[in-house]
Amino acid sequence: MPPRPRYSKIHRVGYWAKVTALACTLVFIHAGCQADDTPNVDPLPFSQALDLALQHSGIMGIATINQWRAQKAYQEVRNNYIPQLTIGSGLGYSYGFPLTLEGSAPSVVNFTSSGAFFNPALKQFIRAAKIDWKATSQDVQDKRNAVILDTALTYAQLEQLSGKIQALTEAQAAAEKAQFISEQRLQQGVGSKLEVTKSQLVEARIRLRVAEAQGQMDVLREHLSKLVGLPAESIAVAPGTMPPLPAISQVEDLSAQAIEYSPAVKLADQKAEAAETRAKGEHKALRWPTVDGATQYAYLAKFNNYDQYYKNYLANNFTGGLNVRFPIFNAVQKAKAQEADADAMIARKQADLARNQVGEDTLKLQRSLRQLLAARDVAKLEWVVGQGELEAVTARAETRGANPRDQENARLNADDKHAAYLDAEFELSRAELQLLKLTGELENWAIPPH
């Protein structure tokens, strides 16, 4: 049996210096992990975050403004039946016969009114504008669902990353300790430089994953701050406040339900209906007569020479009646009607495409759940196996059947499997939330009815 190596005082000092450095590293890693918990900040529950996101959402604000704009567009067309009143003056000097000023007789004051009385094409245009206005409610609902999904995914991923960073931090601590043990074994002459390099590689990989997770968490926290309107440094998720996801059938085909609910499909259908109605209006403008009501009053002055050129001059003059127009031949309107027909056909094709897209996306997500569920189960079992291996190595270490490096490697493997399980769990949750949005169950899940 070879004699145990003897170390000088310098070697012992170096040894304890490395132990101290390792301890400091573990303390700093633990402090960094605790910093993410932001103990001085009250956690933001999911329900409160969702309420704030719906209140501060920019895309919902734009959708609401578009809805208001569509309402005003409808009122603009409809108000053609309300007489438009105008009062003004064509005051001017006349030399000789009183000529017109831009088509009107010179007058001290004049008053005109005009409005549609009978116009079949206008009725179709009003109906189309009303359909467009009602269609915007589907866009508002679609944007509302998008905000709920965005908030839920961001919140869930922040919660997942918190657990992942904690697991990776523990794995990094185990890798640091395994690297330290490998270096000590090399100094004692019972290890190899390759083992040290391998342990350094493992530690570097874990450090890279910690940095990636931390960077991703910072970006998500900033994104959530923009959603809820709060500073990023004041945001901390409250684990366990999200409602549990409902079970989703793997047998029933949810495509029909998604198509029936989809605001995007309803919006496309209503836009197609509005385009078809507008095309009918263009064709009626080509064939049907129109009748408008109009009145006019003017006060004419003598300095415009009316009394010299008109036998029965009166200062006060009024005209009222109906303006009837019969379309005989209008090539411009005919081309415009055919253009409207083409727009209607395009809108109907787009509605069919939207319906097919929603059905395909729903089926794809529903089928992917099987794969994601199996991947989650595999990751969970691998984590359980890793924990079992850690317990076995720990038990052998107590009887000197395993060295400390084997124990730290087992702990590193268990922590790494735990982080992989958290990733698989989030990917499954992401697909389930997207499927809830497509089938119209997302808002009922996020905001349960009281």
C-alpha cells in the first residue's frame, strides 16, 4: 500500500483557499437566486395581472377605436337620409346682367337643404356599413383573447423559469463542487486531467443554461410590465395563483367547435357578407332611379340689377321639390359594380381560408398534445429516476461505497432532469392554453364566472 502523500503548509493554505472560494461562490449563487424572488415586492397574483393587462392593452384599445370608427362610418352613410342644411351668402357686385357666382345667383343670404328620399343603392350601402360595424365586435373579442393568452403564457413561463433557475442553480452548485473534487483528486494523484476538464465542461454548460434562463426571465418580466402597466422591477409572480388547466379530450375532434366559435372566422364571414351587400348596392345604382329632396331660399338685392332685367322682381325667393334621376347608360358604374363583385368573391374566399386555417390549427394542436404529454411523462420519470439514483449514491457514500464526486454528479443529474421536466411541463401548458383560445374556453378558464 503506497504511503499517503504529505502536503506542505503552502499546499494546505491553497486547499483551504479553494474551499473558501467555493463557499463564497455558492453563497453568491444562492443570493442571486433569492434576488429573483424580490422579497421587498408584493407578489402579483395572476387574476390581478390579467385585470391590469385587459385595462392597459394597446391592441384592445386600437380594436375599440376601430369599432367606434366603424360605427361613425355607418352613421355617415345612414345620415344621407337626413336633410343637410346650409346657410351662406353669395354677396357680390353686378354690372349689367347679374351673372352667377360659382353656379349660384348673387344673394345677400341663401339657405339650402338636400337629402336622399328614395335610393335603393344607398339602402344596401347602409346595410353593408352596419354589418362592418357589427363585425368589429368580433375583432375586439379576438384581441381580448389574444391579451388573455399572452398574459397567461408570460405569467406561466415566469413561474416556470423561477423553478428552473432554482433547479439549475442547485445543479451549478453541484457542478462546482464536483469540479473542486476532481481538482483535489488530480492534486492527490488519484485523478486525471481529463476528469477535471470534463467537470469544467459540465459546469460551463450549466452556467450557460442559467444565463439563458435568467436572460429569458428578464425579457419576460419586461414584457409583463408592458402588459400590466407596472415597472418591471416591481413585478414578482405569485406561484399557484393560476387556475388549473382543464382536461382536454384527445378523442373528440374539436375542429368543428373551434370553427363555430372562432371570432376570426365570424369576422371574415361578416366582411364577406358586407362585401356582397355592397356589390348589390353598386348594381342597384346601375339600374334603379334615385329621388332626392331639395329646397333653396335666397334674398336678392337690387344692387345686383335684378329689378332692371327681371319684370317681376322679388327680394325673397324660395324653391323646393324632388330631384329624380333615371340611369340610362353608365359604363363607369358598370365597371364599378363588377369590381365590387370581385371584392365580394375575394372576401368569401378569405372567409373559407380562415375557416380551414382554424380547423387545421385546432387539429394540429390537439394531436400535438399526445406527444407533449408523453414528453412530459418521460421527463418526469427521468427526474424520478435521477432522484432515486441520488438517494442510492448517497446511501453508498455513507458506507464509503461511493466517493463524493459520484454523489455530486448524481445530484447534478437529478437537478438537470428537474429543469428538463419543468420545460416539458410548460410546453404542454402552452399548447393547452392555445387550444383553449381556439375552442373559446380560454376566458372562462382565466376569469371563472362567479
